[in-house]
Amino acid sequence: MERVWSSRLRWKLRGAWLAPLVTALVVAEGALLTRLPISGEGPDLVGALLLAAFLNLLLVAAIAPLLGFVLRTARPDLPAFVARDRVGVVLVLLLAAGLLSAGLLHRGDRNAEHAAAREALTRGRAWIGAQQEAGPFARAHTGYADVYAIEPGAVYRVCVPLTSEYRAAYCAAVDVEQPWPAGIRYAGAETNQHLAAGMR
């Protein structure tokens, strides 16, 4: 009995890496997703932690048992919980590597979009500042312009407030893929905040 007990304890210790590893990876992946999102601007920390926890739980609870069963057909000497643990460790490590790789790949696209937005803002401010119909307030306050992505990386809407209350704006649609000033046209008086709220 003592030999059986010691053998089971040894297997349990060898198959006990998954739970602490998942806990550590959920925290690390949550921080990673906020710094290196895999799409868009990424979630906040709470959303990132929830997403990381969901993905890891899906692997551990749904996929690891199935692959653990497959592993036991090749290694029948392994207890079921050890096989499940080993497969689970590999899966969650692959998930972490995948999230890191996707974040690094997306970072280039995100940096390009940020650069395009800055370029659109610069062009929009210069164009609006030269438009007499924008009015003296807007021409004098182009530094307060904001930018909204219509087609990220290509077309943006730049708006300058028409009054200090910013209830209306003088806006320009800026296509950064077109040469200056051909890619700019008037885009109405609706503020970007109101436009964005209406599109949610």
C-alpha cells in the first residue's frame, strides 16, 4: 500500500503543472492583450483578463481531455489526469505563443494606422484653416481638431468645433492615400463624437 501511495503521489506531482501555469498565463496574457492587442486597439485590462481566462478554460476543459485520451492510447502507462495535464500544458503554452505572435504582427498594422491618422489630422487642420466658409472661430481653433477613422489607414474625418460648446463642427473627409489637397472634401457639420455614437 505504501508503494502504491508513493507512486500515486509521484504521478500527482508530475501532473500538477497545469493549474498554476494557467493562473500565471491568464494574468500575463491579460497584460499582453492590452499592450499588444490582436485586433483594433484592444480591450481594457478587465476585458483582456476575461478573454484570456475564457480561451484558457476552453482549451483546458474542452480540448485537453480529448487530446489526453488520444495520448493515453499511445501511452497507456500514463494516468488519465497526467495525460490531460501534459496535453493541457502544451495547449496553453501554444495559446500564449499564438497571442504574442498575433500581437506582434498586428502592432505593425496598428502603428501604420496611427501614422495615417496623424497625417489626416495634419492635412485636415491645414485645409480647414484655409476655408473662409469655416468661419473665424473654426479657423482660429484648428488645434482643437479631432479625427475619426472612416476607413482605418486610408480615410479619416477631421472636425474643428464651430463654437466653444462644440455642438457643431466644420469637418473634412481626408483620404491620406490621395495627394494633397485632392483627397480632401467637406464632410458636414456633425461632430465626430455624435457620428461615432450613432454608429454604435
